[in-house]
Amino acid sequence: MSLFDQINARITENLQNYGHYLTDPHAPEEEKIAETVDILIQFVRPERREAVRTQILDIIRREADPAEST
């Protein structure tokens, strides 16, 4: 397992266990997701942030509503 894979696995695990602390517990789900993505997008190169943010949110929306992907 490469160093990147180890870091990715650790971040994923931490988000699953503690991600709810990063967002407003009373916010709608879409807002919580956007807040979390905004926090994590800091790890993406500045010139790619908007494109990556859009792609991540699109993937999450498609997974939440599989009918939307057809």
C-alpha cells in the first residue's frame, strides 16, 4: 500500500467516524456535504479546486439519487 493510499484510508476512516463534528448538526444534508467538501478541498491544487469540488458534489448527488444518473 502506497503512502497516498494509507493517507487516503486514514482520512476516510476519520471522516466516517468524526465527520459530523465538522458541520452544523442542524444543517440540511446538502449543506453538510458542501461544508465538508469545502474543508477538504484545501488539499487540492488551487487551480483545480472548483472543478474537483463540482465533480465530488455531482458524484455524491448521483449516489444519493441513482435515478438521476440515467
